[in-house]
Amino acid sequence: MGHTLVKAISVEVLRPLKVCLGIDVGSVSTNIAVVDEGGQVLDTVYLRTNGQPIEAIQEALAMLEGRTGILTVAGVGTTGSGRQLAAVVAGADAVKNEITAHAVAAMHIVPEVRTILEIGGQDSKIIIIRDGVVTDFAMNTVCAAGTGSFLDQQAARLNIAIADFGPRALEATSPVRVAGRCAVFAESDMIHKQQSGHAIPDILSGLCQALVRNYLNNVGKGKRIEGPVVFQGGVAANSGMRQAFEAALGLPLLVPEHYSVMGAIGAALLAGEQVGRGQETKFRGFGLVHNRYHTASFECDGCPNICEVVEIKREEELLARWGDRCGRWSNGVGKGK
């Protein structure tokens, strides 16, 4: 009697990968990071905000949904100047300021970090860390000198691609001294140096040195900068700025792989901590990319504060209000007010 051999075939069941999303909405860029349960960065999106943060969030989420595969969003964190808006649109479990988000991301990647230099599109920051705790920080949101938008502007004026700015600066043989205390003065001085016949690489290198002096004399004033030093933010891509910082500090700079989206990574990690305590995520789902949102504001005359109250609606549904100091309007959302 013959025997039939039956070969057992094991079928691997694909299980959705649990991840946390970090959303960093700034005036120049909107960034999203996808981080798994082990803290590994799986994917990132970097988009220009272009003055439309809601549309930027929707576009970034649509890009992620289309290329990330099977995943389950266990938590969402938001940060940046538009963190409140992003929290309402996406449904956030953790809403944190930029200092906290950038510090958490840097310490996750470089646990022994003691100083963080962060320069983005519109502002710059310094964060001092000792024994894993933020002990001091400073931000500059007043002057544009040294920020990404200023460097973009100067590169465009010189007809140089921003990606070539740093390499061209490294070609300098005799850097000129540029006045860097103010964006207006810096540009004026650069034009003067051009008219005097100085080579473009020498001017670019001089500008990097001037902007580093400005940063250290303002944002870094009174701060004890010790290594390891992590350099993050979009400007960290500029090799001319990195070289100028290293020369001024006498210390090497560590630039993380995901230097431009560190705020989003930190927000994702913080969301993971929040939902790890057993909290169910508030994430509204990837379907939000198809929703229409409307924002408006009004002044409350209920007291002498005259608060500007911002409200956001999805279609005709009121989702949130904020900006009132007493909570009269924000606390009333969902209560028929």
C-alpha cells in the first residue's frame, strides 16, 4: 500500500507593525517620523510648510500611508510652533515644546550628549544637558541671521544651489570677515565684499564664520558648551557651518543621520512613553487626509484681556478652540458651547 507524504507548509501571518508618529510643524517645514516600539526610525518625511500647515500634515501622512506598508499607529506626538494645530488635526497623545522634543531625540541617539546646537528655518536653539537632564537652554526667534531661510536667501542671491553652499565655502583660501550681528548688515557686507572683488568661496566661508560668532554671542552667551556636541536642524546639512562651529568651539560636532527631523523623532518617542502607560491613542487615522478643515479666530470681550481665540472645524464640526486664558471657550468644546 502506498504512502502519501504531505508536506506541511507554514504560513507566516503578517501582523501590523506597531509604531508611533511624531509630527513637527514649523514655519518653514513640516516633518513626520515613524518610530517602532524599539525606538528605531523606520521612515521620515520632510516637507515645506508653505504657509499651509494642515495641508502639509495631510500630504505627509498620505505619503507615509502609501509607502510604509502594514502598520498600526499606537501613538502620536506633536511639537513645533504648530503643535497645537497638529494635535487637533491628527489626534495627538503627547504635545511637547521643541526643546523637550529635540533633547529627547538627541539623548536617544547619542546618550552621552552634553550640548545640542539646533538651527532650523526660522529660529535657533541651544540645549545644555547634564547627566541626561536638560539644565539650561536658550532660543533666538528674533533675528534671522544664521537660520536656514537666511542661508537659502543668500544662496539664491548668489545663484548657488543651497546644497552647494557648504562645499563652496570649504573651497575658501582666504575667508573674509563679514558683519554677522544682523541679517541686513550681513547681506550688505557680503555685497560690499563682492564689489571689492573677493572670491565667492571666501565670502561664503566668511559668512559662515560670522553667523557662528553671532550664534555663540547671542544664543550661546553664558552657556558652558561641552562635548559631545550634537548639531541638528536643517542647517546641520551645511558643511561650511559645521566647519565654522568646530573651529570656533575647538570641538568635533556629531550630526545625526536624521538631523533635519529630530524634533519629529523626539515627539514620536514621547508619544511612545505616553501610550506605554496604557493610554489608548487619539490618532484620527489616515483617513484624515481626505477631510476638509477650516480655521478662524475671534476676540473675546468677556474681560480686559481681550484674548484672541482660535478655533478649528472639520467640515462643520467644531474640533477645538485655544488662546483664551480663562478656558471659557476652550473648555466648552464638546459641551454644547
